[in-house]
Amino acid sequence: MSGVWFLVGASPDLRAQILATPDLAPSSETPSPIAGLFLCSADLEDIAGLLQLRGIGSAFVFVTPAVQKIVKAESRIFPSVDGSTAAVQWQALSARRRIGCHLSENSEDAPTFFYTAVPVGGAYPAHLAEEARRSLPTEEAHTAFLLEQSDRKILIAPRICGGSSEWLKAAESADVALLDANYWRELLEQFPRDAKTRKILLRLHHESPLLDESSEEHRAAVEAGFEIAYDGLEIKL
């Protein structure tokens, strides 16, 4: 649906990013067109921006039950984030389950797009009590998202922790894969060279050698068919 946006992750500077982007910023007459956010984990860099949704508008938050539990109850850092105080409407994700998202007012219309939560391994954040970390399902700690519309697919995996290979199969099936640049060496080894997927590395640290076009690391990534993401990058499927 034209004019409707979904975000992946809620970084600490979420509000500043929204207000600096004309297509996303609310006005005195209309709310922000952001319809929802997909949370990849309970890491602070992924959820801190939830507190900044106040004044931006209401949004659906797609999240695994474990991460939702952390944000709403287990975390002492975010005790006030719930459906009434932070304009959040929670949508629980089930790993590997393909779910249709309906944006039409007509309930009989086909889903606008489909989404699937793909486990990527990893552990829960250190700010969570150890007992709680042990009690939560490991596969819900970090998630990538496979989004589908018509016959086109995009995988968004800002964090790859190496504990699961499911994300790699999803990436190979996608038209575009946005992948964790911190995992780039392993990606060069694991991603099939003959895959037709457009591969883009994101979440680069400002000191990453991948940003230096004269470095051996940058050259190796480019020769292997990877692109380096940049601010303002637009992808058309």
C-alpha cells in the first residue's frame, strides 16, 4: 500500500531519523505513515527507540514472545513500554511461520505482504537477569526477517550470530539480502558464489575496513559480489 512504512529495529536515535526523513515525519495535520516496526532482538541498540514513539504515532511492533517479555516485564531499563503508554501494539512472531500482513480495510483482500521470522542464533543481552536468560528460548534471541510481496523477496538480517544456518537458506532464496557486515568474513566463505541474490552489507562500524575502498577487505567483499550499504540507500524490487 502506497505511503505505508515499516521499519526494522528501533535504534536510540529513531526519533531524530524519523524527523529528518520527510517521508516519515509527522506533521501538524497527519501522523507519521509508519505502520509498524520489526524488532530483531532485545539488545539496547534495537529497542531503545521504542521510548521515542511517543508523539510519532501508534505502531505495530512485530517481535518474538521472548523479546516482548523482556521489553515489557523483565527489563528494568524499559519498565514503561507497553501498549498504552508507548503507542505500541504488539504482534507476536513465531519462528519460521509465514504470516500475511493485511493493510486493506477489506478483510477479504489478499495480504499486502508476507513475513517470516528466521532465527539467526546468539544470546540474550547482558542487561537481562541471568535466570531470565536461561529460561527463554534460544531461537527467539535474535531474528532476521524474510519479507515477500508478489514474487519478490528480501531478507533483512542486521545481526548474524552464527548459531543457525537457517538465515543462509533464506538469503539464498531472496532477491535481496541485507546482511550483518560484522559477519562479513564468514559470509564470503558461506554464501554460494553462484547465488543470484543481491547481497548488501549493513551495520558497519565507523572504523570498519570495508568502508575503505582501497583496503584489501573492501576489495575482497566487492569481488565476492557484496555491496556496502550507505545512508540513503534505496532498493527497488
